[in-house]
Amino acid sequence: MRSLWRRNDKPQGSTAIVEPPRAAFDGSDEELFAEIERLIEANRMSRSQETERRLMELRHIAGIRIMDGAPADPKYADPDFARLGEADGLPEFGPADVTAGLLRAAILRHGCLLVRGFVARDGALRFADQIDRAFGEREHLEAGEPVAEGYYEEFGPDPRFNQDIGRPWVKEGGGLLASDSPMLSFEMIDMFRSAGMPRLASAYLGETALSSLQKTTLRKAEPQVGGAWHQDGSFMGPVRSLNLWLSLSRCGDEAPGLDIVPRRLDYLVATGTDEAVFDMQVSQAKAVEAAGDVAIARPIFEPGDALLFDELFLHQTGSDPSMPKPRFAIESWFFGGSAFPDDYAPIAV
């Protein structure tokens, strides 16, 4: 295993490709996971940039091992339609009420599940400030200026995976890959664990849930950046997935939110028609057609609210240039190792 960090090593702000020590792990799976937990506890007690870099490496190694040993025929959680109830519209629940069976039922009937207060409001707002700082540090780095370590350091996956991670495209869309911020990756996964997200995703998928370098994104959406209707399954291929879209600021009115089709689609909607600019983009007319008698929605999210959905869910950024604020969010796709996207690099959570 060989991984690379690109980080600022000189006062002038120049960068270097640095080979970190102990980039591989020769122990057993049990020893690997024990080392990850040991480093997590150590870092909670005393934050260390080297520990956070090492954790990113080990989580990638663990993700590869989990993916390579994934079960051949896992089953999704059985849908609990009784718990979901018969109400129309976007299903909303509190975090204490969410089970894998409820989530499966909501996705099969409505395409998604809205969880109010999935993480604590104060924690969401603090993390939004951290994302804003990471965006600023990336700008300093690209300008050749001094930067604060830990906020933005590009992480390279194992050579068996596609090295073209698509950073320019992610940046253009108002994103920063979580793997490129060892400090924020640690805080994000700790937040996910406190909310029970890895456990919920694994129970939903019927196998250990993995995130990826390419599809775990810290977002700052400016009001002037328009949306594009899409289903992520149109470019991820045949996967087993669950997406956590976590709002870190109020959005949907004062900041860009999400426009959604709150119904189950068992197919990929035609792309590239009408006014659609991109190959994977669904036109407004096709989105309306797919919605049918279910109204397209733009929910109001508060900091800490989450929307959970899979690769067939039709959605876009819901923005308007008149909105006065940017929106901060995390978009983290979880995948089952049995059908992990081609070329994506796995991360254990």
C-alpha cells in the first residue's frame, strides 16, 4: 500500500509530495481495526495532525480489506411499512425513531427519508465554520501562500484505484473532498459515529458500509450556482448505496437547498434532453414528468437535518441568485463492498 499526501511544507507556501511513514499495515484485520480505534481514542484525548493523517491511511487500507472480503449476496433490510405509516408527502422522523427497516420502507415508497436533528445543531454549525476555513486554506495553497496544516492536504489512493479523483469538477460544483482534509475527516467521521450513521447504513445495506474518496464531499453552495437534475446511479453504475445529505446551515429559503422528487423511481430517467447541458443531466420537463402527481419539493432544512436516499433518487441543488447566504452541507455516499463503484477508492468508517 502506498499513499501520498500533498501538503504545505515550506513557509513560502510551496507544496511537496510527501511520503508518510508506515503507509502500509502488515497486521491482521483484527489488529488493523484495533489500531484504528486506538488512534481515534488517542486523537480525541489530544489532537494530532500526524495521527489524523495516519487514520486516513488506515481507514483506506481497512476499506480495501472490507471491499475485497464483501459477501456475495447481501440483502437490504426488510422494509417496515407499518412503522412508516400511510401519510403522503415527504416522510419526516426524528433520529430516535429511525431504523434500517423504516429507512428501507421510506426509500421504496417516497425515494427518501428526512431526519430532523440527525446531528446536534451546534455541532453542525461548528462544522460549517470548519468547512469555510478549509475552503479558504485551499485558496491560499493554490495561490502559493502559507496555509494552516490539516485543513487541506490532497490524499492519494492506493495505485489500484483511479488516480483521477476529479478535484477540479468537485471544486467547480462548490465542493471539497473530505479525504483532502485529514482534520475535518476525523471530525466528520466522529460526528457520523455519534449519530449512529455507519451502523444504520450497514444495517440498511445488509453488509458493512463503506464511504469513498470520490463521493464524500464537504460543500459550500453559493446562491448563484444553479442546479442540475440528476440521479447519481446514472454515472456510478450498478451499486448498492445510501446517501447521507447533511445540512449544516439553514437552507431552502435563505440559502440553496435541494429540489427533490419525493417518490420512488425504479429506473433511470432519460438524460440529455430538452435544455439539459450535461450528458447525465435530467431536464426540467423530464423531472416534472417523473414526479407525476407528486409535487416537486424544496424542503427547508435546519442545521443538523439530514436527507437519506439512494442512487435512483432524482434531485438537484435548489438555488436562486436572490438568496443572501451560501449553504454548507456534507454529502457522503455509503456503499456495500459487494457492489462498490468501479474506480472509487473505499474508506472504512
